Amino acid sequence: MIKPAPQVIKGLAMAVRQHPELLAWMEGVYAHEMKRLPFVVENPAVFQGRCQMMGELIEFAKESPAIAAKL
């Protein structure tokens, strides 16, 4: 993932703190994509990419408050 600017990290950290339902929604999307992945016949690389991106975004969103505190 491309390293975001400090203001993006701070914005995401504030969003995750103030609206934890966003993180819950992202985790739901990730779980949904992971459930669909074994059954994909057409172009599974697209679905694998979605799963990877969602996983990275969720991890980054969870870590963003700690990262923003260090900035």
C-alpha cells in the first residue's frame, strides 16, 4: 500500500475513533468477500485483490489511532 500523508492518517484515526461502525462495516465487507472467494470461477485474481486490499485497509484503520498519536 502507498504510504498516506499524515493528514490522511489523522483523518482515518478520527473517523475510526468517532465512528467505530465504519470499521465494523469494513470487516463485514471483508468477511463477505472471503466467503465468496472459493466459489469464484471468472477471474479469481480480482476477488483475491479485493480481499487483500480490504485486509490491508482494515489493518491500517485499526493501527491509525496509534500512528496518528506518534505524528
